Amino acid sequence: PWSAEHRLGTDQIGRDVLTRLIYGARNTIGIAFVTTALAFAIGVSLGLIAAINRAWLDQVISRGVDVLMAIPSLIFALMLLSIFGSSALSLILIIAVLDSTRVFRLTRSVAVGVVVMDYVEAAQLRGEGLGWIMRREILPNILPPLVAEFGLRFCFVFLTIAALSFLGVGIQPPTADWGTMVRETANLIQFARFDLKAGLTPLMPAAAIALLTVAVNFVVDWFLHKTSGLRDEH
């Protein structure tokens, strides 16, 4: 039960729910952030290369991305995690590669319109390298949509990790994780008619997942509004 010692009660084996929520936030959010950053490093790099080199390399990368995107991400992740194991490293690498396909699509679509600009052609005529052009000429001009996509992609990665943990192939016990906490305490809902607080125990990590997702979306909407050049009319 809830008490002064256990503010949100304990789970089915007596572990403090509030403490596990706090540690679960560190694990779930930390792994989701690292995974999203890696997905962007892969997707943005390949997207810029494909946008600059509109020849056979663009076709090879684009067709490979099409193949990966044709397979449902959650099912593909479940299959790969069953093969390679449910370690944190496998979780990060597999989800990062799968989500980098979406980042690649966005990066390539916005970079194609920048590559044809005069200042990019001037840099190419000066003999600047591919990395310099990507870093100094193209990336700064496509940064706002990429930053907004980073927030949205973080939400999707976060929800994917929580879903995989709920299914038992994500972050493994005894490591605290919000998705795992929902799965482990789901049976307590049936005791809600006897003790309402006990029935609310599995809803705490579920509410934390929902609140974080909504909060990140609000931040992304605010950033898009600020970078779009629009002003509120009063």
C-alpha cells in the first residue's frame, strides 16, 4: 500500500515504485536518446551523400532504405532481437538502423533543394571536399526540420523501446524500465475493486510514458513555430 515510506506503494515483490520510476526514467530516456542520436548520425550522413551524389550511389542507398522500410519496424525489431539477444547494445543498434531509414528520407528530400543552390556549386568548383560541403553549406540550411524531426523521432524510439520491454525483449530485468514496469505490475489491475491504489500501480509508468511523449511533442511544436517565422496575431 501507499505510505510515507513508499509514496506510490510497492510492486508485486515489494520494490518501491517511485524509486523504480526514477531509475527507469534514466534507463528508458537515456537509451532512447542515444538510439535517436545514432539513428540521426546514420540517416543524416547517408541522406546528404545521396543528395549530393545523384548517380548510382543514390540509387543503391535509396533502394536499400526502401527494402528496410517495407518491413514493419516492430516485427523486424522483434525478429532481430530474438536472433542477436536482448542486450542494451543490440537494442540500440537495431532500433537505430531501422529508424535511420526515416531520417534518411527526410534529410535527402530537404537536402536535394539545397544542393542545387549557387553557393553549393561554388563550393564544389573551389574544390571543397564532400565532408566540408555537407558540414558547412548544406547542413546549416536544413537544420530546423532535422531538429524538429529529432524530437518526433525520439518519441517514436522511446515508445518502441517501451513496447519491446513490455513484450519482454527490450530492457531486461532487474534493470528498471517503464515498459517492463507496466508488464510486471499489469496483474495488479484486477485488485482495483479491493484496493484502488494497488490497481493504480501499473498506471504510474504508463502515465509517465504518456506524459513524456506529450511533453516532447509540445516542445517540438514550439520549436517549429519559432523557426517557421510565423508570429502570433493579437
